[in-house]
Amino acid sequence: MNEEDLNKLRELEESLWIAETRFDRGYMDRILAPDFFEFGRSGRIYMREDTLSAPPQKINAVLPLKDFKVHMISDGVVLVTYTGEVVSGNLLTSNRSSLWLKTPGGWQLRFHQGTPVTQ
């Protein structure tokens, strides 16, 4: 994994926590793989269209992402893990993992999972 890819993956992952990019349908359409799905922090399963059509809202995420790591799965496939923190009255913490695929058009998000962490 080269430094350019590491930086790009961090940028992409953090963009999911910034309202201006997270709710930009054109941007999200480019980075979500056609078969993207997510196991949300709530336990709900979100499909690609659920994510693309989510109404805009403010996201009070703590950036940079804590404990950000990239794990090589195979050539062009990586698992990104980190601790997500969102301030919503109190601090909501979750373990996060994302499966990213390197395509000719750039990195695409194939799967994401958020698991709540109890303090």
C-alpha cells in the first residue's frame, strides 16, 4: 500500500462524516460500489439507494478519525478500521469497518459496518 492510496482512503472515509460530501448524491454515487450495503450502528441494514437518498443532516463527527488503520486483504481490496465518534448531546462511539475496492475509476466503498461501543 503506497502513501498516496493511504491518504486517499483516509480522505474518502472522512468524507463520509462531512455533510457537504455525505449528502452530495453525485459524489456518493461515484464512491459507492453498485452492490454497496451497510450494517448500521443501529443494527439496520442499509442498501445503496438508502444511503444515496438519505436526507441531509448535520454530522458532529470528531475528525480526524481515531485509530485509523488500513489492512490489505488482497491486491486492490482493503479493510479500513477506526473508532467513530459523534457528539450528539453526549459522545457516541462506535467501531467502524469499511471494505474498499480499487477500480480503474478509483476507490469504491463496497461494505461498511458500525458497531456501538459502550462507555
